[in-house]
Amino acid sequence: MSTALPLYAQLINLFAAVILLLAFAMLAQRRVLLLIDLFALQGFTLFLSTLVVAVKTGQHHLYWSAGLTLLLKVLLLPWILHRLVRKLQIKGEVEPLINIPTTMLVGIGLVIIAFNVALPISQLSHTITRGTLGIALAVVMLAFLMMITRKKAITQVVGFLSMENGLFLAATSATYGMPMVVELGIALDVLVGAIILGVFFFQIRDQFDSLDIHHMERLKDN
Amino acid sequence: MLDMFVVMLAIPLVSGALLTVFGERAWAPNLNIIASGGTFLAAALLTVEIVTHGPRFAFGEQFFIDSLNIFFVTLTAFVGLTTSIFSGPYMKNEAAHGRLTIPRLRLYKSMYQLFMFTMLTALTTNNLGILWVAMEAATLTTVLLVSLYRTPASLEAAWKYFILCGVGIAQALFGTILLYFAAERVLGETGNALLWTYLVNAKAFLDPNIMALSFIFLLVGYGTKVGLAPLHNWLPDAHAEGPTPVSAVLSGLLLNVALYAILRCKVLADGAIDGNFAGNLMMGFGLFTLLLAAFFLSRQKDVKRMFAYSSIEHMGLITFAFGMGGAVANFAGLLHMTMHSLTKSAIFFAVGHATQKTGTQMMEDIRGLIRINPLIGWGLMLGTLAILGMPPFGVFASEFMILTHAMKYHPWATPVLLLALGVAFAAIFGKVQPMVFGETEAKRLPHAPAITPVFLHLAIVLMLGLYIPPYLTRWFQEAARMLG
Amino acid sequence: MMISLSGLLGQIFSIALALVLAPLLTGWVGMCRAWLQSRSAPPLLQPYYMLRKLFNKDVVLAHGASSLFRVAPFVVFGCMVLACAIIPSLSTNLPLAPAADALALVGVFGLARVFIALAAMDIGTSFGTLGGRREMLIGFLAEPALLMVIFTVAMIVQSTSITTIVETLGHRELAIHPSLAFAGIAFTFVSLAENARVPVDNPATHLELTMIHEAMILEYSGRHLALIEWAAALKLYAYSCLGLALFFPWGIAGGDSFLALLAALPLLLLKLVIGGSVLALIETVSAKMRIFRAPEFLGTAFLLAVLGLLVRLLLELKA
């Protein structure tokens, strides 16, 4: 038994665990607005963990990255999503395709797979917080699960963004940050993507009278 | 002296911005064509420079042009040019039919140029992170292009495209992060750990376990964009519901660029992992895709959907070829990529005009193209024959090379290949033949279609089938050698 | 093993403390709930008044009641006193400490549950049977979750003895265990269900469609009912002390001297006051869920505990 981990590593591990916890909470969440709040909370935890890594390693671009996370994922995107939900008068329920307990069980299975995949790899890393790689992979997979088991377009988008959170966690905690230019590019893509999706919501609602992607089953191979 | 590389990237970026602002002016369609022409000219001059002086960097070490990607750059710029020529009258006809408004046309042109910019960036960047960013940006621009008609079907197609490719590209990002994770241990925590030129020198020292996992994620991720099964679902929808020029560039360019990304990563994975791990994976995915697409072909009713499945099929074949590896198979793969790009975009040009004339994409309602417009009819017929691998077209040469190579080194795959190609042949030919011949009463279009690109492409395909110029062979060989 | 006199005294003191504090804790939670819901609060000693009233009343037995029905309140009460005695609330060095195995504790709770459910079915009224069946359903789901929580914590100290857990976690340098976050939330879920608190059951309701615990004890009266109510209070106290011991073990004395126990008392009181108000807050902000949602709720608790275990394996175990 060793508890010789330095404090910052313990903090990063804790934040990573909280992010995983929030990913599960999102999977279990039935109300759209609360789902968005959970996403914002996840973003905030990601911001904290990035900040800890930045303080520890003293890499300047990580401060930028943390700031971007705070701005985009905690403030801007949740705000946009909240506005969309209100403007489009989306009904509060999330409407899963598979019932939620089953989804959670599948989720646990995914976490086990992710941990197993990441374990041999993370042991090769020289960073102390290498365990977070498995958590990041699990978050990505859980977000993916959320995307394929929910009917509403907006939950799919939240799942997509949460997936991005998992990827950022991998990038910051496990490798102490990608090169600056790459992180900027990724952030830009996410932002533009979210805006395009926002525009899309209005068009989808105009055309289908609903944001339920259940209606979008016309295109099939017959 | 003017740096042709900078010019090549600047033209689509600047003209894309200009078209966003001035896209509703009367001269805008011409600007689109002129910009594409300028890009192609710059790319051609850059090619000459690379061929004579060898590989070079640009913008520090962030961009790198060697004989592998310059080949894709030229192809991209060329198809970009011909598609812009084709789309001039095509889009005017769409507007005349009331399917598109003026602001939509502006969106189309600006997104088209930005799409070209992202493609060229993805091809020339040395930084695997920027490669990812450019691929994602390409997705975003094409999502807007696919949803251009704003019909329920096109929105559905664009949504599916966005979500599937978004998921796929997220996997690719995870793969990239893992790659960085592996590289950082060798190259240190510098900004160089994602630069391909550094990675390729250090590839033997990268950890094989991490690289294996990383390559799986990269293959699945970028493979989604290539259209590899089972994540190919977006491709037929996006091709069928977007405007035809977009279908042409999706099939002709985007799939190639995604495959190029996989090839770059394969080189690194091969260097790190013993045995043909990456190649076997690619062969498996390729064969599965090929077979699946071939059987879906016969069930199609929509002409653009059918040719989209044909693109999936060919991408599977190409992936298989690169999976086999070695100088001959790589050569054949590169050749087949070229041939497929040119032929498939030519087919989409012809199909675009045909569907405009008949006002439908349903194959059973399209009849007698040869009577309405013999050039379109013959264009479609010849293009179909070419894509099906009939001699003397170039597709025959590359498919022949792939098949013989497979027979020699992977005989188990031969029956599958032959079966898939046979099924595809029967399905496509049986459906195109009555479309070209037969009775019809279609009307004239308000704007004369642009036939030149169709026959220009087909002529090149025919020429390359009969005779590949020696400098082109050398160039292909060099690129094939780089792939290992 | 020789039991020292001071140890014996300490043990008696801690049991007596549990008997006294348990109704107070229930009263405190009731007060906090009332405040949070802007009602005028019942006095803190309300549970005592109720107990006194019930002890003074005569027992009315149903016609079909067997001896099981009469014995059950005493067994349940005894189980809860035993549970409170072995959970280290003040000190880890009391005579009963070696018995404080977490698995045994779960067994003690299970024994009490079986008796009360059997007694509820004994009379043969429909409400009793319904309540008993529901109670068993909850227990059936809550116990595995509780066990997983205990395993997660036990993996950190490599022992299922609660005293060892407290000693190891409480008396060494501060280390953050992310797995404990998962286990803590799962434990909260389980405690809410086991103590018939709001998201799962409502201790203040007599609405036949929703009640679980109250349905089982409808037929009890007089001192039997008093014992059962007291046992319920003791169970809440036991769970609170268990939670505090597992997740906030600081301040629990290591010795068995009377002074050490007295020194540990203020901190325990403070922790209980805070814990009680948190419980009241949870009960106020959450809505009572349908009985059919309870399996999902407890399933979530189980999954969280499993996650905690997995996180522990991934993050905290180093080769």
C-alpha cells in the first residue's frame, strides 16, 4: 500500500473520478435542463484538473487551455444549449431508447472494458497521473453510449460535447497537454460545430415539427 | 520569389472569405472557378518544384510536402477545378428550378472554397494534430453543403453525417492523443512530438502497445470518413441528399484525404509494431467493406445512392490494397485512388445533369438519356464502364494489379474480391443500361450543362489505362516506397 | 481476552449514549425538515414524548398474532443496540471492537429486517404483507450495494473490520481516495433506502400506496410500537455512525479511557448535527419516487459502488 502520491496527482485523480461520476450521472439523468447543468459541471471539473496540471507543470499553454475550457464548456456552450431548450420549447424529458437501468449496466461494462484496455498502456507512461487515461476512455465510451441511446437531438449533442470532455481529459491529465496550436484548433472546431448544430436545431424543428430524431428515419436502404 | 505553397493555401481561404461577403454578386460563380483554377495552377507549379527539388517544409516545420502528398494535392486541386466548372451551370439550373435561393448559392460557393482549403491543409500539414483539426473542419463545411437544400431528407442526411463523423473523428482524436502519449516518451515534451517528420525518424522506438491501440482508434476514426463499414451509413445519405457537385467532391476528394490520413499513421504503426498488424487490420476492414457495399449496391433505387455505395466499395478495395503493403500493392492502391477520384467525379457530373433533366433521382424514372443528350448519355455509360473496371480504362489496370497481387500473396482473399467485384458489376451495369437507352420525354434545361469535365476526366482515365507516362510512374513508385 | 474495567465502562457509556442520542437525532432531522419547509418545528425532544406516551399505553394484540409477533420488537431492538455497540462511534478500542466486522454488521441488520418483515406478515392483513414484501425488496437490493461500498473501503485498508478501517483511515496522513467519493454517494443512497427516508419512503406518511416501513408496523401498539420506533431511531443513528466512521473517521479516540471518550464526544455530536441537517436537506429537495423506481435507485447505488471499486483498481493500485 502506498499513499506516496503527491497532492497534485491526488487532486487530478480525484477530478478525473468526478468527471467519470458526472458522465454516469448524465447517463442516468432524465431531464434535459439538468443534463446540460451536469455537462457544465463536468466542464468545470475538467477546468479544475487542467488548472492543477498547469500549475504543476508550469506550461503556459495549459493555462490557455484551462481558460478556454472554462469559457467554452462551462459558460458559453451550456448557455447556448439552455437558450435553445427554452427557445425551441423542448419537453423536459430525455426519452431514452433503452431504459436507463439497462443503459447503466452497459455503461459499467464499458468502463470495465475501457479500464482493461488502458491499464497496460498507462503503466508505460512516465506521468504520475497515467491512470486517468482509462477514465478518459471510459468517459468517451459513456458519452458515445448516451449518443446512441437517446432520441432527442439535443441529448446527442450533449453526448458529443461530453465526449470531447473525455478527450480533453486524456490530453491534459495523461500527457500534460497537446501542443498549443492543436488545442486551439480543437477548441475552434468544437465551437463552430456547436454553433452549426444550434442552427440545425431550428431547421430540424421547422421541417419535422419536433427535435425528436425518431422522425428522421426516412433515409434507408430499401 | 512567390511561394507556391502559400499561394495554394491562400487562394481558397481568401476567396472563401470573399465569397462569404460578395457571394450574391453576378461575378461570384466566375470567382469560384477562377479561384479553383488558381489553386490548381499553384498546385501544379508546386508539384514541379517538389519533383525537381525534393521534399520541403513550410511555416517552420508545421507543413511538409513530399512525393506522397503532392500527388494527392494535385489530384485534389484538379478535381476541385473541374467540379467548380461543372457546378456553374448545374447550380444555375437548380436556382432556376427554385430548389436553391441566392443566399444558399452564396453559402455553397464560400463553403466550397473553404472545403478546398481544409482538404489542402489536411494533405500538406506535418502536424498530426492539425491534420485532425483540418479533417474536423472539413466535416463542418461539408455538413453545411450536404444540408444545402434544407429539405427534411437533406437535414436528416446532414445530421447523420455530422453525428457519425463527429463520433468517428472523436475516436481519431483519441488515437492522436495516444500517439502523442507514445511519442512524448521518445521525443520529449516538446511541440515536435506530433510532427510526422520527427515521428517517422523515431518510429522504431515508439511503444508497440500504445501504437497498436492508437492505430485502431485512428483507423476506426478516420475510417468513418473513408466510409469503411460498419460506420459507413452516413455516406450514401450525404451523397444522395446533397447537391451533386458536393457528391462529386465527397467521393472524389474527401474519402481520399481521410484515407491519406490513415496511410500516414500506418507508416508510423508499421515502424513501431512487429508483423503486419496495421496491414492486417486494414485488409480485414477493406474486405468487409467491399463485400458489404457490393451486396447493398443491388438494392439501391436512387442513382446517387447507388454510386455512393460504389464509392464505399472502391474505398474498401483501396484499403485492402494498402493493407497488403509492399511496393506493387501500394502502387496499385495509389493508382486506383486516382482512377476512382477521376471516374467517380465524372460519373457524378453526368448523373447530376441527368437528374436535372429528368427531375428525379429514382433510377426507374430515368430513361433514354442518350436521346435527351447523347453526350450525357455516353458520358454516364463510359464512366460506368470505367468504374466497373472495363479495359482499356485505368481502373482496369489498377484493379488487375490489386487482384494479381492478392492472388500471389493472399490467395484466401481472391474469391471474396472476385465475388464482390462480380456482384457490383451485375448490379450497376444492369441498372445504368436502361437509364442510358430506352424511351423518354424530358425537357431542355435553361442552362446548357458543362460536359467538358466529364470527358476530360474520362479521357485521363482512358489514357492512364493505356499508357502511364514515365515521370508519373516514377512519382507513384516513390510515393509507394514511402508507404513501405 | 481480559476486559478492563475502563473498557467495560466505555462500552456501556457508548451504548447508553446511542440509546439517548438516537431519538434526539431523529428529532433533529425532523426539526431541520420543518425549518427547511417553512413549517413551525416540533420540539427536539418530540421522539422522547412519543416514546413515553407509547410505553404508557396498553398493548393491543390482533387475534391471529403468534408469539413471533410479540418477540419481533425485542429482537429488532436488540439487533439495533448491538449494531450501535459495535460500530466505533467514540473509540476504536472498546471490548466489542473485535466483533465490529462490516459483514457481520450487515448480517445484524439483515436479521432485524427478516424479523420485522415476518412479524408484519404474521397477522395476515394485506397492508402488513405488502409492507413486508416491499421491505424485503428494498433489502434485497440495498444489501449488495452496502456490501460493495464496504468492499471498496475495505480494499483500501485490506480488512473488513470497521475498527481497522477507522484506525487506518483516521490516523495517517491525508490522502485523497477518489474511490471513496463513489462509495460515499452509494452509501448515502443505501442509507436513505434502509432508513425509509424520502426518495424511497416517507417516515411521516400513512398513504397506503406509498408506505413501506409504516405499513409493516400498522398492527403494533403500546410498548411494542415504542420499541420499534426506538429501533428505527437507533438504525438511523447506526447508519450515521457507520457513514462517519467510513468516510469521516477523524476524531474517533484510539484509547478506551473515559476521558478519551469524553474528548471524542463533542466532535461526534458536531458530525451528527451536520449529518442530520444534510439528511433533512436531501429529503426536502428530492421528491418521493414511485415504489417501482426504488430498484433503479438502489441499482444505481450498486453500480456506483462497483465503479468505486473499479476506480480504486485503476487509479490507486500501483504495480
